[in-house]
Amino acid sequence: MKTKLLVVFLLSFIGIAQAENPGTISGKVTNKTTKTPVLYASIVIKEAGKIITGIVADDKGTFLIKNLELKKYTLEVEFIGYKKFSTSFELSPAKKTSTLEILLEEEATELKSVDIVKEHSLIEQKTDRKIINVGKDLLSAGATASEILNNIPSVSVDPQTNAVSLRGNSNVRVFVDGKPSTVDAAQLLQQIPSTSIKQVELITNPSAKYNPEGMSGIINIVLNKNAKIGFNGSINSGVTFGKAPKTNSSFDMNYRSGKINMYANYGLTTGQYHNNGHIDTTEPNEENLQDFNFKNENLSHLAKIGLDFYLNDSNTISIYTTQNIGDENGSSKVIVDFPNTQKPGEIDLSKRITQLFDSKNDNYTQTYNFDYKKKFKKEGHTLEFESNYNNNDNRENSVFSDPRTNDISNKGENVLLNLDYTNPLTETIKLEAGLETRIENTKNNFLENGAYNSNFNYERNIYSAYTTISKQWKKWNAQVGARFEKYTADALFKKINEADGTFNDKLFTVYPSGFLNYTPNDNDSYNLSVSKRVDRPSIDQVNPIREWSTPQIDSQGNPNLFPQFTNSVELNYTRKTKIGSITSGVFYRQINDEITRTLFENPNDSERLILSYANLNDNNAFGLELSGNLDFTKWYSANISFDMYNKKTKGYIGTDYVEVDVTTFNSRISNTFKASKNLRFQLTGMYRGEDLGLQFLRKPMWKIDAGSSLTILKGSGTITARVSDIFDSMHFAFDATKPKAQTGEFHWESQTAFVGFNYRFGTGKNKAIQRKERDKNETQGSGGF
């Protein structure tokens, strides 16, 4: 409601201010050669180079602008495929109105497509991040964000749990538009339609300006936002065919005129998902076979609506809201069979355990954002204030075959306040400083069979201040900085017939960072970065109340966890060649008190296991990455990536001390073939090597995808088709040794076919306008300097 009032106030203010001005300009825009009207051309009125107002011509090419002061002005007219038109006019007491006939001259080469966004490479390597332009990847088209991320180098999404890992590590933070969310990352990825995503940023070593959480860095999902002059938009719709069809559709639009830019995006995802698997326990005297079958029906709505108001060249106000509604209906069947000791090779049906489970999960998430940016006279001298409010209301109703019912409500609130200041002290030295406050609260209430079972309240507050200073000299750039954070967390867990559980943590920490960039020429660039990061225990990791259970496993948190800290060093080299760019890099991580998943025997029942979390000892990891965007010919290009990691992990599994030293590697190649100007084909292959942890060995995974796209309707439309996992080879398999000898394998709908259509419409061009940096979560200048 406050957002609506602000918009009404601003628009009313404009109307009141303009009502006192008597000047009027009108006219008609016409093709100089054909003498036909040019529909929806963009008209801008300027005074001394500054934009005063603007409008879009109507469907007859005519326009009328009122409430102008009696002064001299410049009128500029632009439209795709025409040369820019500019003329001067003057309004005076003697001539309060002016009428113009505008003749637009066609460009030598008329643009055939309304999609005038530059054809970026699929992956762009920046100094401090990789940027993946989702819209350019034929094979990334799919239903949800989790499918997008699983097609990105260095990123892995577990198909069963949707847990995300970056560079082989699950301690990564997932942001949306540069902001943290109260929604768990695994759930969040299922709620965001892929067509609502503009790009994904991998920030493996953020500077002190950014949140220090996440050992392996930040994955920032940037939603669509347009700012072209005039009215523009696109419609996306697609269907994925697996065991059941899944739809993914979105609508984007924006209107930019004068000082106002309004935009909106709506995405809809719906479909049914199937998973199945088995776990064989081969431990002597404890042999059994567990068979799993899961089915989920998901429906998700995501809407983003925003407004940018350019008060003048120095002041900008931006507001937006995202609204996400998700509904999930799930069912599962777990069967546990035991061998027949009397008849070897057969199953003892008298001991069979069957668990049926049905659940309904409703989730509603809201985000409200306000941003004000002030530009001072000196270039690059800015002050920006941002406030962000996010809340999440999740309700789950579950029915077990025991019989037993669970009713769970989970509510979370997140307030984020930022103040950022940037001042170029000299031509080569820049100072950045800022303050941040994060206030988070989560409340949970659990009813079993309609009666109270448990509840908890979790509060977390973080107060931060940062400062960085950068220096540029000749071919070198350097930046040093530090972030100072005071962190407090308090939780109270109550469960019937049990003593209250608590979690308390207070910490003050300094997180230093440093960057060094050397560019000897236009083709070579070297980047060195160091930083300290933290992974604080989440509410799920410390909650001692049982989260879920199967006939043989209970899942619960560990309130005795404490934060893990990571010191990272990263070195990258980028080489530009005649056929593209190649980036190589190495990194090293020193990890203190690493938090990891553990599986141990239930002390109250030796036949059951508990899945929880624990702090391991100090560990190390290092790796190297190689990627390239290469145009071998006019018709063939490829994106190639390879990464290899080595990690040494040690810790206790129950009472046993375990150490592992493992090297794993992943590779991916995406080939694009341009058959014609409008027809493209793509063939992609990926391989994920085996990985050894303290408790199990994950076996290798691989798949091959193929896709194509056809541009139609004079460039306004695109038809996309894709087949994923052609050979149906992608599945998760493992061998475990502790606490029990087990083997397992899980399958999901990896082999699918997708058909989609995208239609773009509009009249306007991109315009360089003042954008807020935090909306993109980007550092300023080269390499964050």
C-alpha cells in the first residue's frame, strides 16, 4: 500500500508542476521516402542537453506534448531502422504552440529484428565473476531455475533435494537480484520460472562490499527488467515432455517515457515431477533393500513489478515488488524389504515395511524494495540508499500411512538496509564505504495428529560496515578493503515431553579482501584476489526437532554447530584471441571447522540412522578451471569448460576418525552451428567425475543434449526445441561405507523434450540510463576497483 501511495504521489506531483506551464508541441512522424506514418516513434524534449519529458507517437504517427515552459527546446525522434532526427524550436508568449512535420530517413541497413540487445556470448568472464546470459543458451530452456543452474559450468544441483553446490561445495549463497531471501535455496529454485531469468552471476570471491556468507561464493539470479524507450515486451511459452508435461510461460513488458520507466514480469510454472531410487544395505546381519518412489505436482506464480523515476540527471528513485505463490502436492512410497533367512535369495514378505506419504505445501513470498541514488557533480561520486523487505509464509499438511498427520507453519521475515557511498578522490584513487543492517526472524509451529508437538523461534541480526580503496596506475589496478560485522543469533526450540533446546551465537569478525589486476595489453589480463568468508549455521542445520523420517532414517539438525571460516586465494588469466577468449584460473581454500552432512547410527535404535550436520576438522581444497568462448568459423562456435578440484577432508564419523584425499573433475562443451541467418543447432555434452566424501563415493554422471532455434516473423519470434539426456544416462549412484555398507541409485526425469516459443514486440531502443549497482550486485569499474 505504501508503494502505491508513493507512485501516486510522484505522478500527482508531476501533474501539478506541469499544469502551470502553457506551452504545447505537436506533430506527425512520417517516412521520408514512402510518406507513410511511422508508428510508435520515441519523442524526447530536451533543454540544454537535459531530458525534460518524452512521449511515444500513436498508431497514426501523431503526438502531442502539453505543459511546457515558454523556452527554447530540442526535439529528438528515434525509431528502429531510421536515422536519429533532431530539431530546435522555441515557445514564447507570442507563440505558445508549435506544430512540426518530422520526416525520418531510413538507415542504409534496416534492422530486421525488434530484439536489438547485443549478441553476447553465452558466458562472459568478468574480473570478479562469470556472467551467464540465460537467453542465449538453447539448452537452458526449461521449467525452473534449478534446470538452468544444472546447465552452468562449476554449478551442480542435486536432482533429489535441489541442494546447490559451486566448485564442488554446497556452502554457497543464492541471491535474487542481489538480495538474500527467507526462502530456502532448494525451494526457491523450484519457484522461479526459467523464462523469468535474465542472467546468472557466479561470484566466487566477492569483495568486502558484499555479504561474506558462502564458502564457495554467491550465485546471483537476475530477473528480467527492461528499460527501453517506448513500449516493449516479450511473451515466452514452452512445454517440457517427460513422464508428464510441464509448462513454463512468462510475459515481460516495460514502458519508458521521459522521466518514468515502468516494467512488469509474470511467470507461470506448472507440472508433475517423478523420482525413484533404491538403497541396498549390505552390512552383515543388517541387510535390507529400500525402494523409493516420489511424485510432485507443482504450480508457481512469480510476478515482478517496478518503477524507476528519474527526478533529474542527479537523482533517481526506484521501487519494485516481487510476489511469488507456490503450491506443491506430493506423494511418496517407501518399501523396505528384508532377506528371508530360511530361503536365501528370496524376500521375507512378513517383515516388509511400507510407508505412504501425501503432502500439500503452500508458499507465499513477498519482496518490497526501495532505492534512492544521488549523483554528485563529480563523475562517479554517488550516494545510494536501499531498503528491502522480504517475508515468507509456508504451510505444509502431511498425511502418513501410520496413520499420522503433520501440520507445519513456517513464517520468515527479512529486513535489509544498505547505505553505499562512492567517491573518486582523484583520477586514479577511489574510496567506497557503506553500512548494512540485516534483521531476520523465523517462526515455526508443528502439530501432530492435530495436537501440539513443537515450535521454535529463530532470530538473527547482522550489523556491518565496510570500506574499500582502489588505486589505478598505468596497467595495474589494486583494491584493498575490509568488512566489519557484528552477528547475533538466538533460537528457542520447544517440544512436548522434552527439555527446551537453545542456540545462541554472538560474534564480531573482520573480513578482509584484496584484488590486483594487471592488463599489459588489450589481449591479456591477470587477476589475483584474496578474501575471508564465513558459513554460519542455518536454522535447518541447528534445529534439533525431527524434520522428516523414513522407515530407517530420521533427519534433524545439530544445535551445537558453530560457524566455519574460509580463507580463499584465486588467480585468473584471460586471453583474447582472433577466435574468442580463453580464461584459466586456480584457487585455494583453507577451511576452519567445516560444516558437513553426517549420517550416524541412532543411539536409541541400532537399525535406524540419523541424518544431521557436524563440524569437521580444518580442511583444505584447491582447484583449477579452464573455459573458452571460441568462434572457429562463421557457422561454428563452442563454449568449453573444464574444472578439477582436490580436497583433503578429515573428521569423525561417530567415534571413527576418517581422512580422505580426492581429486575430481568436470567438463562441458556446448557447440553451436549456424545453418542460416535464422536457424541454429546446438549440441552439448557434460561429464561430472566421481567424488569421495567421508561417508560415501559418488559415481560419475554424464549426459548429451541437443537443441535448435528458428527465428521467424522478421526477427520478432523464435521457436526453440530441445532434447535433454538423449541416451538417458544421467543418474545419481553411490557406494557408502560408514556408518553402514550401502549402495544406492536414484533416477529422475532427466530425459525430456522441450518445445518453446518467444515473441518480442515493441518500438523502443535501449538507452543508457542511471542504474542502481546493487540491483545487479555488481562492483563498479574494472575488477571491482
